[in-house]
Amino acid sequence: MIRNLILLMTACLWLYSCKEDNFNTPKGSTEVPQQVDVTGVRNISGASVIYFSHPNDKHLKYVKAVWTTDDGIEYDATASFYTDSILVDGFGAEGLYKVKLYSVSDGGTYSEPKEAEVNPTRPPYLVAFDEMEILPNFLGIRVVSENETGAKLTFRTFKKDTVMNEYVEVGTDYLLSPNIEYYNRGHAADTLQYFGVQIRDRWGHWSPMKEASVIPWFEMELPKNKFAEVALCNLSGDGSEVPDQTGQALPSNFWGHKQHTWNGSNTSFASMWDGTKLGTASVCHHTKPLAPLPQHFTFDLGAQYMLSRLVLWPRNDNANLFRGGHPQIVRVYAATYNGAFPEELVDDINDPDAWMDLGIFYFSRADGSFEPYPGTGDRTAEDNALLEAGHEMILKATDQKVRYLRIQTVKCFAANTKAGAVMISELSVFGSDK
């Protein structure tokens, strides 16, 4: 019995071994397939598309392109039998390049190459370099450029060490957007400084460094004693008197004025600028539970300022830090002062003539996650450090001073994303009155 079992196992192992050997053996015909015919070339930024027609050959399985870029690196790409084009890319400069196209059979046999010439246009990283501007901004610089192809680009920012007379890297940003805009901050204000920026593509090509002499702008925290709520919906103080909404869209800051109240609470609107960062439930902006999102509130800065950034702190308790009413997605809008706000200013954040869009911001946990904590008190030390510092929002640059801010909470960390309260402990605003 045992002997028979051993023989059976040996036979199975032998069959399995043969099967594995067959896996490594090419299947199908090893006859040399016929070559494709090149029918056209479309040259684009840093790449080219080669079009071809297939031969009437049943042995052709796919087409393989092989080319060498300007920096001497060989690349290859394949196109199945069912396509009539192939993309060749990775070129770091404009110019004439030769590409070899091979027909490959089922059995892995290559035809003689058919040669095609391509002439890719200026690659994305150099186009972005040509368009790039290095502009002054609050405590640093603002870099803008164009990236129409949406290519993955890396921007490295440098600042000149005037003692060593050499540039030192001060930041790296990875960007995909067609409209490039990023900021490098943390530098002295009102002082002439020298910055440089280089761009790299995903193939490892580096642009030259573009240099600029810049005087970063002064920045201050705006005085909170001038802030005041703006009630645009004519609600009563406790939100009990609601305008008739029949046949109308909900006014854009309606729910922002439905404060949650309970015996002894102090969830006033002004608690957001009372200086209490990470305040508890009784000293925070706390809207009515189960109010639908998005929610809005609007306030008067008390004077006109050029704005640079906001910092937001959520309500401080285990039930709401990266849980509950802790804001997760926030939009910021601003409006100028026309002397008669709000009567003469349209109460519509979708009207660009009335409200400027200063950006949408995503508040994640320290590890980049957007999932709410499943339990209380299980935050990491990194999460706690993030909460102490607050969620920073670098605002889009504008060319005019503003007086009114509107904060729209699109989503909170609450598991129920369709309804919930918004809880904000403190909000600080930074900019300049110059």
C-alpha cells in the first residue's frame, strides 16, 4: 500500500515537472512573421505615435518597437495584433530619432526590423520651464507654469546661501496639473533673496535652473477682535425663524446659522476666534446635528486684507478628533467690500463676480488617510502633533484685497456622510494690510 502511494506521488511529481517545462517552452509557430508597413507618424511633446498596417500573416502575434533616446538609454514597447499604432516616448530633447519595429510570432520569432523616423516636439518638462515664472508671495515665492500634457513633473526649489555663494535645496513638489501653481514659504519678509527652480520629468531629464531675485511679502495674523458674523439669510439669532424656501434653492449659508444649543452651552459663532485652539464642546462652533452638508458660514474680517492662508482647529474631544464633526473637505471663498454688503453683493458662492474661489482643501490624518478612527483615544503621536499645529490652508493668490470670507464644509470625518454637525474650535487668518 505504501509502495503504491510512493509510486503515485513520484508519477505526479514527474508530470508536474514536465508541465513546468512546457510553461517555459514557446507555443505556436516559430516561422518568421512578415514585417508591418509604416503608414504615418504623429509627433507630440516628448513622444511620437507610429501608425502601421498589419501583413496578412496568421503567425503575427504582436509588434515590438525599440528605440534609443538622446541620453543613450534603450527603451521598448509592444502593441498587440489588434492595434495599429504604438507610442514611443522618454525623449529629453527635440530631434530626429530612429525606431525599429519588429513583427513577433506566437513562438517568439522576430522579423527583420522595419525602420521609422520620428521627430518628437519639445518635451513637457522643457515647455514648463519656458513658461515658468518665479513670483514673490507671503514669506516666500509662488511658482506658476503650464503643463498642458498633464505629464508628471518634479519641481525642485533652491535658495542661494549668500555666505557660501551657492544654491541650497529648500523644497520638492510633484505636480500633474495642467496649470502649475505651488508655493515655497518660510523665508524672511521684505528682504531681497535669490531663488532657483529646476524641473525633472519621469524619465530623469533635468531642465536648467531658472533663477529670480525676489522680495517675499510681509505676513501677519489678522486681528480677531475685528471679526464679526454676517447673517445673510435674515434668520433669528437661534435660527428658529426660517425664511420661506418654497421653490428656491437653500440660501448658501442657511445651515451655518443653525447653532446647536443645549443647557449651559456656549457654541456661539464667535467662539471660532476667541483664541481657544482645540476647545471642547462648550467653546466651539457647533452646528445643529443632522443638518445636511455642505454647510456654510460667512464673516467680516473688519478691514480689507490680502490673504495668504488659514489655519483651522477642530473640536477637541475623542469623539470628534478625526471622527464626528471634524471637517475633512473645506472650500474657501472671499469677497471684496463694496460699501453696502450684504444688500448689494449677490449671495451666491457660484457667482465668480461676487465670490472668489480661494481653494478646496482636504484634511487627512498624519499618515495621509481619510478614514475616521474606529474608536476613541487611539490617535498616534503624529496625529496629535498635526492637531496641535492645526490644518493649514494655503490660499490661491489674488490680486486684490478682500474683506469677507465664506467657509464651506463639504464633508466631515463622520461615518454618515449625508448628514451631520460641523464642529470647529478655532480659525486663524493670515495675510497683510499692505
